[in-house]
Amino acid sequence: MLEPIYLPKLNNLTPTLDSTLFKIMEEAGELARAVLHFLPYENTLVKEEDASDQGTVLLTEVAGELLDVAQTCVTMLFVMEESYGIEVDTLIGQHLSKLEQKGYLFDNRLQYSITTVGDFKYLKLPRLILEEVSLLTTVCKIQEEIGELTQYLGKRAGASGEEADLTKEAALLGCAYELLDVAQCCFTMMYILAQKYHVNIQELRKAHIEKLKRKGYCIDCP
């Protein structure tokens, strides 16, 4: 089980729902590109003695892009809470029920949560028991979930000229659930990186925070 992943609010920026949606599509595309570049090396890094320098560099890029996707999820969750009153932290139960209804298996003896502490979101999501899961299948799943996310903010809300089939509140709630699905995919990939390729996720998170600080996206991030 991974320790909870905690990521900051970008408190030196003023993101909106639309700008963050564009950003998550951008980051997901960059993650997909990084995974495709890494694929020729994925089997050479399973054993440390077989690792190549180029493969290690490309794996680091995959890990960094993954944190960027997860960060954008967290940014959008903060926006939904502050601008639209969605209580994201209360949705974990429904998220787990949705996973079970879809037939996904996970250890339901463990405690999972989404909590807010100051300007940080702490995410503790389950490891799904999936056959033949890989970096490639996971990145494809992330793209699928983002497509469903855009439907809630687009045609289902009537944004493209179609007749809306949801109220604004229902569309926003659906958007929140899809964001949790994207975050769940990120956790699936984190488990792959940690267990198959021995990536230290917490060290990766620290490097991610330092990058955000250098870019001026957040201030007072520990």
C-alpha cells in the first residue's frame, strides 16, 4: 500500500475550471508521449542489473509527467470546492462503491480517504487488482476518463449547443467523480512504478514540489 500522496494548492495562480481542463488534457498528452518513448525499455528496467541509462532517464520523465497529471486533478478539485461548493472530500465512499459496481477488486479492509489539510490534498486511493495492467493500458484509461470528464463540462451541460441533459449542479458533481477516476488511474500507475520499477514515489513528490516552487506556481510549500 502506498502512503497517502499529498499535493498542494497552486496558491500563486488563479486557475478556473476551463483553464484546468485544458491543462489536464495537455498533461495527459505529455504523459502519453513519455510512456510511448519509454516502452522500448520497459522490460530492461525490471532487473536493476539490466537497466540502461536512457531507460532510467525516460522512466523518470514518465514519473514526472504522472505527478503533473495528478497535480492538475488536485488543482481542479480545489477549484470545484472554492468556486462551486462541491465537497470533494465526502465523495470517497461513492467513488469506492462505483469501483465495486464496475467489478474492480481491491482490499476493502483498508481505509481510503481524500482529505484537505491547509493548502494540501491528501489522497489515499486503493490498489486495483487488475490483470495485465501496464503503463500503456493505464495511460489509455486516463485518456478515456478525461474524455468522460469533458463530456460533463461540454455537451452534457449544453456547452456546445446541444440540449443539456443535466443541471449545472449534476454536471459539476459528475465532473468531480470523473476527476477521482483520473486520480485513481494515477494511483494505478504509481503502484506500477513503485512495485515494478522501484520508483520512490515520495522522493518523486518532493522533486515535483520543488519544481512548482521554482516556476512560481505555489508559495510556502513545505
